[in-house]
Amino acid sequence: MKTPLVLLVGFLGAGKTTFLQALAPALAAEGLQPSLLINDYQNARIDAERLRGLAADIATLNGDCVCCGSRDELLAELEKFEHRPGRALVIETNGTTDSEQLLETLAFSPALKKFTPPVQLSVIDGQRWQRRFWHNALEREQTLTATHLFISRTDTIDPARLDAVEKSLAGLGIQATRTTPAAFAKEIAILPETAAPTETHCHSHEADHAHSHGHSHEHGHHHHAEHHFASCEIPLPAEVSRPAFEKFLNALPEEVLRAKGLVVLREEPGEFQIFQKVGHDGAVHFFPIGRHPLLREPTALFIGPRLPTEKLRESIAALS
């Protein structure tokens, strides 16, 4: 019996980790023991802290996208995965992953013979869908290969905006199944029973969309040249004032598309919190993780094109 393999894809800050927080217990309720493999720029351990206790094991791939720079690490993790009945592997990709290239990489990997054909769930942000300027193309591509789709933040948008998003997806020819964490978990649970022994590992949507992508096998190089995503990790003071820290995050340079990390607020001494801010108009969110997390070094991670690293360092130094 093969192990279900799930790819969780979505642009920076779309809500993949939040979806995964709901999916992991839903899989457990279906009798599956989920293992998580998290890929993110430099510090995947931050997201791992939010997910601690929700999975049998959590492995992290720090660095570049699994579709290119971290590809060998990903394949190595798949090779050494211990297959047992009742297990499932969920890969949370970073926000700039080229999903088509990732699927091509997996299709040629011998390690996939022990997994069911990969199922890709794309998370899209209902607020920011196709409002990312020169990154809109990448966001669209991350949905074109999806078998399943989840629209996040629907509670913060009005019906007219949701309808516009749905019409945009329909215009792209997106036929992915709309789902929820609970419904998706039920589908994952029956994958080992429905996967044919001789089934190939090519993604079911790949052939349908090949004509519209026009990508070659050199797309990985094009991916980096076109998007210029970078990241930098900067230590934070041992404690910071919440008002001052929120002011700093709300005034980040426009090159920063996402900021996240681990912080201790002066108003709550000794309590570690994960913080996150997506986009320039996004709110700052804090996620308390207690006094004894595995990661105990306050740090900030910034993601975006052409990051002004020195300016960020100077602003953080002023928080002390």
C-alpha cells in the first residue's frame, strides 16, 4: 500500500500554514499519521514551531524553493521516508515555488514509486489574489497545476470580491476541486485504496495545462531571473515593545513582501510569540507559543525582491 503524498502550494502569506494547522488533526481523525516537510527561506523552523504537536514528525528544508535550489534535499527526504500503513506525507512549499517544475521533478524521482501520485492543494488569498503586480503570473501558475483549491480569508472579504475571485479563476480555466481541511483529509485517507499499482506519477493536470504555460526544462533558471526573490534573517533584541515593534513592521520598505519570526514582547516577558505580516496593507499577527519553544532566539525573517538589508538592520537596532 502506498503512502499519500500532498503538496501544499500558495504565494507568500496566502495561509498555507494556517490551512495545515487544520489539516493535520483532520488527517488524524481519518486514521492517518501525518508527517510534515516544510520548505521556507532560511528558517523553516519558525513555521515548525507553530505546527509542533500536530504531526508525528516535522522535517524542515531551509533555503531555496524545492522546485530548484532545495530540490536535492527534497528528493533525499523522500528517499529516506519510512513507509508504514497509516502514514501520509504533506510537503508545505515556500511561497515562490514553481509548482509545475516541482511536479516535473517528482515525476522523474524513483522515490515516488512508494507514494501515491502527488495531490496538489493550492491556497489562494481571497484579499490579495492577483493584486501582487509583477508577481501575479507566479501566483496564477501556482493554481494551474492544482487538483484542489482553498480560498483563504473569505471571512474578511465581501461577496462581490469573492465572486470576482471565482470569475478570475474560471477565466483561467481552473477546474481544481474547492475543498476544506476536513473534506480534503477524507480524500487523502482513501488515496492508498484508489491508487492503481501500475499508475504513473505524472500529475493529472500537467498535460492539460502544458500548452498554456510554455515552460521548458530551463524554467528553473528563468524562475530565479524573473522573480529575484531573496531573504534575510536578522536577530531581534531579547525583548521589544509591542507598539514600537508593530510600528516598525507597518513601516517596512515596499520591497518586503512578507515578514515573520520569533519575538518576546516587553508587555509579556518570557513569553515567545511568532509574528507575521503579509504585504504592506496586512495586519500584524502574533501567535503565542509559550515559554519553552524549541527555537528560543528572537529573530526576524524578511522575504522579497532586492531587500534593503542594511536599512532593516538599522531599524531593528533602533528597537533596543
